[in-house]
Amino acid sequence: MINRPLIIGHRGAPSIAPENTLASFARALHDRAEGIEFDVRLSQDGLPVVIHDATLARTGLIDGVVAELSAEVLGRTDVGSWFMQRPNARDVDFSNQKLPNLQQVFDLLAHSDALLYLEMKGETGDVDRLPAVVAGAIRKHAIAKRIIVSSFNLSLVRAVKVIDPAIRTAALFEPRVSFLSTLIRSLKLVELAKACGADEICLHHTLAGRRLTEQATKAQLEVVVWTVDNPEWIERARSRNVKALITNDPVSMLRYRNTKAAI
């Protein structure tokens, strides 16, 4: 039980280093997180790059749409300086952190045991392209067995399974009014996850009640909860058979989990 729930760094270790950068991923691994979660989009030339937002405004501090720029241009973009402008920023220079591509992330994690939760951020035209690119990249690496591909767009999850049934996938769900009124009450999320071929169900913490997590477990779906920074979720996750917690503060969550396990 000491390593359950697994602690997954949300975009790395974003409380300490800029999200979705190699520095953030390295820090999460340094702090002994069991995995990292990160976001993948396609560049204009169809290459997978690692960034959450559709634009560079927030993390790149410049105008620009990711899907309209080449991977080469994106790879030169400073995505670390914004982090140092926060009021509570530490005195660390992250201006050398460039927007990484998927190959760089795979290379960084090649010699670790960390799980990789790869979230596909697909736009309207990416239903055909993004799953194929992601599946192709995964097949080329020996770390394929440690990767879980997820998306809120369940058609993307389904497409990955069609391309390669061996790739592990997860269905992502967030609390929306329509879900709350039409799906959560009748517990249809598990059915949706199974219908797209998912192996895991990733629930926003407000959705991860005991009844839903129990139903998911009975349906042979492993449960992951996001984004959780409250250590009280450690005991809650254990009582609900939750596989992993995705967190912005992996070091604190790990400290609490391991201390509780030692008692």
C-alpha cells in the first residue's frame, strides 16, 4: 500500500518549475513522482509538441497559435520566463526552457520507471491526424508499456485503440453542467469510457465519488483522479481503490503518502 495511490506530476512539477517543460518533468522525477502528465498538440507541420494551451500567449508571452507554427519555430520558443514573473516565483532562471517536442520528452524519460500520462489536445481537424501521430511515436519507443494516452475527446481515445489496441488509454472527464444533469446522475461515464475502449477513467476530483469509482472498478477500469493538491485525498483514494492522483505538488503529496504508510 505504500505506493498507492501513485503520485503523478501534473505537467511535471508546476509549483516549482514551468509546466510542460523538461525542467518540470525532471523535477517531478527528482522528487520521486511515479509518473508525469503532459499535453500534446500538433504543430503546423504535423509534429507532436508538448504544450497545454492552443496559443503561446500564457506560457510563451507572445502571440501565436500552436497549430499555425512549425515545430522548429515552436522549439525555439521560451516557455520558462513567464514562470519567473509570478509574485511567488523563486530566484531561478528558467528562460532557457524551450517548448519541448514529444521525442525530447520520451528521451528524458527513457531510463526511468515513470508512467507517462499523455493527454491529446485535439482541435477540430485533428481527429484523424493526432491519434496516428501519437500512436506512431509510441510504437517507436521501448517505453510504450509505460504510456497511457488520454483525452476529453473520446473519439481521439477510440481512434488510438483502433490504430493499436495494445496502447493503454484513458477517458478524461471534467464537471460540466450537461454531464452533471444527464450523465453523472445515471452514472453513464463508465459506459462512455468502456465504449471508447479506454482502460482507465480519469475523473476530476469533484466527480470521483465512492459510487462512481466503485462502478468503474467493477467495470475493470482503473481510476485516476485529477487535479488533487490536498493530502486528504491520499486516504480517500486508498479507500476507493484509486490507482493514481495527478497533482501540481508531487513532493508534498509523496511526503504525506509515505509518512502515512509508515505509521
